[in-house]
Amino acid sequence: MSSRALPDERSLVERAKTDPGAFGELYDRYFHQMYRFVFSRMRDQTAAEDVTSEVFIKALKGIPRYQDTGRPFVAWLYQIAVNTVADRYRSSRPTVDIDEVHDIGTAGPSLEDLAVRRDEVRQVWAIVEKLPAPQRTAIVLKFQEDMKITDIAAVMGKTEGAVKLLIHRGMTRIRGTLVPGAAR
Amino acid sequence: MSRRLPPDPDLDEIFDDDPQLERFAAILRSTQLREPPLDPAFRSGLRRRLLTQAFERSNRPQRGSWLSGLFRPPAFALAAAAVGAVLLGVFFVQLLNPAYPSTVVVTTDARPTAAIDPSRPITLSFNQPMDHRSVESSISIQPATQVSYTWQGNNLLIQPVGNQLAPNTQYHVTIAAAAATPKGQTLGEAKTILVLTAPAPSPQPQPSPSPSPQAPAITGEKQLASPAARVVGWSPDAKTLYYLAPNGDLDAIGADGSGSRTLHQQVSLAAVSPAGGVVFGSAGKVQAITPDGSLSLLDNAPADAIFFQGSKTLELRGANIYQAGGQAPVATITEPFKAAFPAPDGNHLIYRNAAGRTVLLNLNSPQVTAWNQSTSGTITWAPDSNHVAYVAGGGLQVTTPDGSSATQVASPVRDGAEVAWSAQDLLLVTMEPGLAAVHSDGSGFTQLSQEEYGGPVWAGSATSFAFLRQGALSSATVSSAGGSGLALNAGAKLVSDFMAARVKGDSTAALAFLNDSGKQAFSGGSRLLVTGDPRLARFYFVSSQVGPEGTPTLHYVVRLVLAKHSSEVAYLDETITVLRDPARGLLLIDSDSAGPQRDLGKGPTVLSVDVTKPGHVTVFLDSDLNSATVAGNVTLTGADGKPVSVQMVYANRAITVTASGLQAGEHYKLAVTSGLADINGQPLSAEYDLDFVAVG
């Protein structure tokens, strides 16, 4: 999510405040992205469906008060999703393996390379899941959702500097776990 | 293994050129989310719920209005009474002249990415009565389609004149801003609704250029190992066979008889994982061993059965089904039972209760369905998990998993007969004596042999099977298990699975369908996964045919449809060749070539070509054509480059070319040229040609 809010999106969001059809278009546009993100956090289909429903119902309720700050509309949805997931996370832990959720996205390497990389990916993401919640959220939004620091800061209600610090601390902890002798 | 991140100013400050941190960041960024399981009914149901709430809200009076304040007791009670009579008058006026929402809203129940039946009309729903003529004159449809309109209240049904929309097509239905209510309230801005139609039926079985129907026969029989007690299964690549020896050893041996080895001892049960490797129970534990011999402990408890749901390992322990390593059961059999038969996809399980009743259990929900008829022996699932076979009443029965559609497909078959169901829909049935083969619709029953073939197990989608005879493990091939007609369907299924993996972005799964040459065709580029913008959204078959005599190949042209968000914007065609791996008997994708990427919405597009009928070629398009432009713009030429004399008939977006001079087995080229135009005069979006071999 690297682009700014597009003009046609702005007008769509404005219309969605009063026009159900426009809200339906926003739903069609962002359902999959939100569901995928929520599933990656919950790792359970039923829980992901519950949380995704909650996200869009909250969005429907909240959209009349939504104010365009120049950030992509989807950042606002992420903000709702991150908070909703955090509420659920407290009461239930994910049940599906990390391997079920992440995959290597490039084509071409040999099967042997893929196996090695898959193992690396699995290890790194397993550590991410054990990080403190703020570090985990910042890293997931940055690397999995490809968001800009400024948008992550808006989603998390923190300064850009604080988000950078969270990512740095999280990454240092990953290194400390996987590279013996490296500073934590 | 060092990887550099692509430039990201956001990260420069964070990592300060620390190569280790950059490496871990590269690993995190190199991964993509695997496509999560998604119930389309959930998606559409949530949308309906949201839109209902949104509509209710848009029609609800705003809080804090002067009206609600007026009635708030006690301060304005008198004022309320005073205006009561006035309001009553207003009420009657409103009855005669009802108020409608100030904004005209149009919606549809069709989703841009959920295909509808092409015979279904497109329905537009307005939130208030509309001026019919104004709306109908405001509608434009791409691809060009002649339609008729029917109003049902505030709903407009748009029906193609030919009663069928084109299959595999995303329609853009645009309602111009001028569409108005009888009072002149307009839509305000143009609205485009996307409607996707379902695919045409999958490729039909097609005779080879010189058909030579043969009854299946067993060939290439060879003894692999002795002694053996039970066949566990084949590796997914059909290169290795796993079996249990009488002393409890879990052994593996190459399909060619080489590389015999013991993987583990004292094994009580085992199952081959779809991802490769074996999961087995031994000494009260469940363990997994990978193809390279790595052993891992999954559970410290004994299992009664091991099966798989995608990449998840499931274990039946007593009446509970657990995911390996899980503490809480994912499903429970809530009554005493005697036998259980899990489906290959792990989504269902059939069990027989203590009273002999057969019951289907959905493992993803607590739903159970009891069969009406009783069963006694083994229940064998079809590889696609959509049907089961069992022996009852002296015959082999095939039914859906809920037992509701049992049909006898072979008799006499003794109780206790063993059945193996191939991916190419051939069932092997152990007889007394010997082995028989039959298709699931009861066709092609053949007694293959009078010899003993105990516990047959098919190798994936191959024609090879393993069996036991006199305590030894053997394998053999059923020579025409694919059959000339079935092979095309089997290949189409392979290509479908390959394409589905690509749409999901699962490169590992997609690569498993390729042989070395196929992997070469996709190496070194981003062609396998199209994940950018636009991304690969769906695919469909344009044509399929069996290769010429002497070249045992299948050829498919598959269209990759690329979308931005939910709008389909471009496509490209890939020609995929499938052949049978001679060593393993598996169908694999051998080669692939891609045509140029072309834009959608720029004129008529060829959807598919049928070359399976002798003397005929039919070209299906997505647009209603100007029939005067058909002649001369669809041509056939022979391998020598000379034009073939043809006659053409155009109807319902299909051009049927009849050429009596087509010679079976000979190569021809079909060309559709840009002089062809739709009813709006828009020319063919891109010239189309297809090399094919005529059938006889």
C-alpha cells in the first residue's frame, strides 16, 4: 500500500457516507485485502470471518465521521482491523501453523532453494509472532502489508519515530534469536 | 545467502546499512500471504448485511431533527398537540405522494468476481421508481450485446436477445448519469456495474485423430519387494512406494525397484502426505519422516487413523479428530462407531456407527448426515472427494458422500472386495478371482485379469498401481486407463489445478505440475505468478485437443485474465502441452508458450474455439457481431498455406465453419481477422489464430 489516496477513491469515500452503493464498492475493493490481513493474524477461518465482519460493520458505522487526512482510506480500515484483531488476540491464540499463512512469492528458484528459503521464512515469521504486540504489528504492517511508516504511525496512533524504533527493536530481536552471538 | 532489499527510504534509517538486519527484512518482504480459505457465501452474505444496514440508515430520519425535538415531553407537549392536526394532513398528502430518497442509488446482486449463470438476466435494483425509458436509453453494455428490458417494480432485468450472456466474460454495464426518476431526479454520475458470467462447460472428451478404442489391459507387471503386508501409498511424484512389512517395518522402494530402505520400525499405521514424506504411528506416538529422512515428533499420543486436510495433518484418536500437535479436537464423532473413512481432502469423514448406520460427518462444522442404506465393507472415496464407492447387494455402488444417489455400477462383486479409484475415474475392483475395471458411471466394465491383485493403490493421477500378491509388493500399469476420451479431461484437470495454484499465488504447488521441460519454460521470470497490477484473477480454456497420431500429447490454450481490483482489464493466452511422463506414468505439463498481453473492452474478443467435431470449427465470441462482417474474416488454411474452402453460419455470437475437405490428422490454421466487427461497428480487439489438427 504505497500510493496516496486517489481522487476517485476520495470521491467514492465521500459518497459512501450517504450512498450504500458506494460503500458496497469500497467493500468490494478492500474486502479481500482486509480478510487476508485478518486471516494472517487470526489463522482461523471462523475467527477471521468474525473479525472481518466486525471491521466492516465498524467501518460502516464510522464512515460518516471519517475525515480525509490525505492518507489512503485503506489505512483507516487497517486501523480498525488492527484494533479488532488485538481485542480478539487477547482472548484466543491462533491455531494454524505459520506455514499455512506465509509463502515464498518469487518464481524461478530450484526446489532445493525453495525448501531452504521456506525454512528461513518459517523461522523468521515464527519469531515475529512471539514479539511484543506493538513490535509485531509494526513489522507485519511494514513487511507483510507493505505500508509506509507514516501510514503505520497513523494506524497505530504513534509517531513515525516510535514506529521506526519498534521495527528496529523487533528486527534486532529476530537477529538475536537466529544469529548466535549477535546483539539483541 | 545474502539478499539486498529494494530501495525503501523508510528503512534506510532503521537499518543503517546493517547487512544482517537487511537480510532478515528481505526474508520478511520476500514472502507473500498465502491465499486464505474463503467461503464465497460469507463474503456475499456480509456484503448483503452491510448494504441492508446502510440502506436502513440512509432511509432513517436523522437524530436531533426538529421533528423529534418537537415531540420530546414535557416542554413542548402543547405545541406537539397543536401541530398534530397539521402533521395528520401531511401524512395523508404523503400517502398520496410518497417521499423517496433524495439520492438515486442503483445496485446489483451480482458480484464482479462471482460468476453468474449466463442464462440469468442481469438485475439492476434502484432504490425508488425510475423513468423506464430514461434508464433504458442510458444503459450501455460492453461487450456489445443486444438486450431486452423487463421491469419488476424498481428492479430492471436485462436479458440478452439470444437468452444467453457470453460465458467467461466480465460485462461492464454502465448507467449514464442522466438516468432519472419520473420527477427528473437523476443518478448524478455514471455508474458501472461489473457482472461476471460462469465458464462454458469444461472440454468434452475428444476422439484422437485416429481413434482406436481399446479395453484397458494390465501391462508392465513387476515384483518390487517381499515380504510386504500393506501398501501405504505412492509419493506424490510417483517415484517411491511406501509399504508396511509383516514385521511392522515402514519400508520405501523406488517405483523402478531401486533404493529399498527401512524408514522406521514397529509402525502400526502410516499415510503418505500430499506434500511428500510419510506420517506414521509407532509406539504410541505420531511422527513424520520427510523424503530426505528427517524425523519429527508430531504427537505423543497414539492415533487410530492419519489423514490430511491440505497441508494439515489430522489424527483420529478415539472419537476425536485432532490437528497434529493440537490440544483441542477439531471434530468429534458423538456416538460409538465401528469404522471411519476420511475423505482425501480431509473435509469429511464417513463412519459406521455401532448399529451399522453409515454417517457423513463434516469436519469443518458439526453437521452429520445419516445414510438411508446400510453398508458393511470398506468405503472408498474418489480422489476429488465428491463421490464414494462401496459394495452392497452383491454389486459395486457409487454415490455422493451423503449416500443419497447410490447407483450400481458393477455386479456381481463380493462383499469385502477392495476398490481403488483413480484420478482418471477408473475403479479397480478385486474380484474372485482376479481384478476388474469400471468407470464410475458404470461404463467400460472389463475383467482385467484372473490373477490375484490384493489391496490395489493407484499412483496419483498416473496409470500405475501397486498391489500385493502372495505376500509380495508389485506394481503394474493399466494400458488405456486414460483412454483416448478420458485423457483430454484428465489433462484439463491437471491444467486447471496448475492454473488454480497460479491464481492463488502458490508457486510451490504450481511447480509440482511441471516436468523438467515445463519448469524450464517458466524459469527465470515472473511468468508463473502474475501478482503485480494487473494481477492474474482467473483463467479459462480457449481450446483443447489431442495431439496428432504418434505424439501422445494434449494441447490446451488457456486464457489468463488480468484484473485491477475487481475490474478485468487485459488477457493473454498460453498454449500448454501436457504429456505422460514415460518413467512414472504421470501426466505433467511439458511446455508452455505465451502470447502477447491484450486489453479487454476494445472490441469483440474470441472466447473459445471448438475443433472437436469432424469437418467443423466453431469460434465463440463475447460480442454480438455485425453478421455482414463475418464472411471473409474467418479463414482456414492447410499446412501448405493454401486456403480451405469453407461455409460459415453465424448465430448467437458463434461462427460455425464447415469444411468438408478437412483431412483427419492434418494440420490447419484458423485465422479470425480484424475486419470482423460488433453491432456497434467496433472491430475485433486483436486478430486471432489457432493451429489445430483436424479430427476424423
